Amino acid sequence: MMKAYIRSASAISAQNTFGDQPFLTDVVKYETTRLKAIEPDYKEFIDPKLIRRMSHVIKMGVAAAMDCLKKANVEQPDAIITGTAFGIMEDTVTFLTRIVEMHEEMLPPTAFIQSTHNTVAAQIALMLKCHNYNNTFVHKGVSFENALLDGLMLLNEGEASDVLVGGIDEMIDTSFTVLTRLGLYKRKPVSNLDLYKERSKGTIGGEGAAFFVLSDQPGESCLAELSGLKTFYNSDIDFDATEEIGGFLNENNLTVADVDLIITGKNGDIKNDEPYQKLKAGIFSSTPCANYKHLSGEYPTSSSFALWLAANIIKKQEVPAILLEGDRVVEPPRKVLIYNRYQNKYHALMLVSAC
């Protein structure tokens, strides 16, 4: 059974989550079909000469990573691992557009150089002058979870002591238009705070970056323990994950009764949310449930935001009311289970416990 300690966590999202901010007491309300990240002053983390060459997602990823390392008081991580499904979308689209506009001649190389999915991890390593293990996972809806799994294996095999792991994805006009045409997002603006009341097709788009320093020892600044992780694939929209969830908890010597809070990946899409509703009426009927995608929006690595939430919930021993389903009073949680099923295909379970 693999586990790791979360020494620090940093997130840039559509909410006020970055830096020294109160824990979701100042929730931002949107009336839209797409949530954009609230970006910090990058000059605090990145040399201004480098900023002008960085696209939106690179700046988000690098800033979140640097802030996370600073919080953990780690100068050189033993590994840098990222997960992203869309990669550096802005630079990719820029380069492809210029190919057409310039008839494949005299193309500026910067957008091409920075369009690869591993650019964020590479940029962090360059800035830190870190020559240690560096890897990026591009596995669609479980990209972040596979990055976490890689970090857990390094720690549990004794190959590393401190690992920097992050999940990053951006939303640009081109990708948002395409995904809206494919039916992923809603056609008309909705209030993100009323997202789960909208019984219609589609959800709201999102983007963000969340990084974590995972260690083999708890340390004084430990936020929480990542006690378990599991991913699986099933494209059946009516698939019932009760057996898999029960098996996952059993592997960690737990039952559903031992879990104090469930964080689900409900996103307001009527088809996407049906399986969660069935679980709520079944295996989760006696467990408080929380949701997060009305705050972050939907994107492939949004589960990294969920992990940031879980770690802070356990450290602060409070569950912000904006996350909870219903008016239920929740005791300070010691064990939190995250269950996300991205596009009803890519399933992921994460167990987060108090240190």
C-alpha cells in the first residue's frame, strides 16, 4: 500500500486560492459558460524577462510550483512530475495558425519550442537548475492521477524524498469552441453557484494549476496524507462504481463508514451527474458529500484542485459550506475520499487522511 505526505499545496484557479488567502470565504460568482483562472502577479515568482516568452498555462504552472516549493521550504525536489491532458494549447494553436498564415516559411520557433506537453515541467527544472527526475503524463482524464502515482512509486521505492507533482490545463478560445460543439459545455451562460440546479446538458469550462510537494516523512508542515490512489477505465455511462469503491476502501482497511467526507466530480451535466446521484442514494447515503466543479470549472486535471481542497480541509479541520450538498452539519473530517469520473470514462479515487 503506497502512501505519501503532502507537505505543501498551491493552486491557481477561478477562485481566490493562490497565496495567503482565506479558505474559500470569498467565493467568486460567475455568470458564464467558462471560468478563467484568477492570475497572480507573476513577477513575484518569475523573472520578468522570462514572463514575456511564456504562455498563459506555463506562467500558471511555474508560479504554482514555485509557491508550493517555497511553502514546503524545498529548494531542489528529487523529482518534478506534471500531468496535463491539453498541454500548452495556446502555443500549439499559435504555431499551427502561423504555419497557415506564413505558408510554412520563416516560422518563428518560440511557439513550436514551447508547444510540447512537458514544457511546464521543463521550465520549472530550468529555473531551479534541477537535473533530477523529470516526467510529464498525458493520459487524458487521469493525467494528474498518473503523475501522482509516479511520485508515490518514487517515494515508496526509496528513489526520492521530496517530489513536486502538479496538474495543469488551460482553456483557450479555440479549444473551448471545439469542445462546446462536441457538447461538453453549456450553450447558454449559467451562474456557477447554481450549476447543480441547472438540469441540462453540458457543464462550464475551466482551467487551473495545482502543485503539491509529496514527501516520505510527514514533517512539521504536513497538510495531510495521501493514503491511497486508484484509476480505472469504463466508458459505460451507466457504470456503477460501487464495487470498485468498496474494493478500494477495503484495500486500505476501511469501509464507507470510516470516511468522513466524499468529494465528487459532479459538474452540472445531467448525464454526467446521474451516476453520482445513484451513489449518493446507495453507498454514500450516510456520508456527507461535497462538490467542487462549480468553483473550478470542468477540465481534465481538475482533480488536482479537488486534492488541494481535501488537503486544506483536513489541515484546517473545516469544510466550507459552499462545497457541501444540502445543509448538513459536518464534523471536522479525518478521512476524505475523492471520486472523479471525467466524461464518464476515466475514473479516479484518491484517499486523503490526517497526518
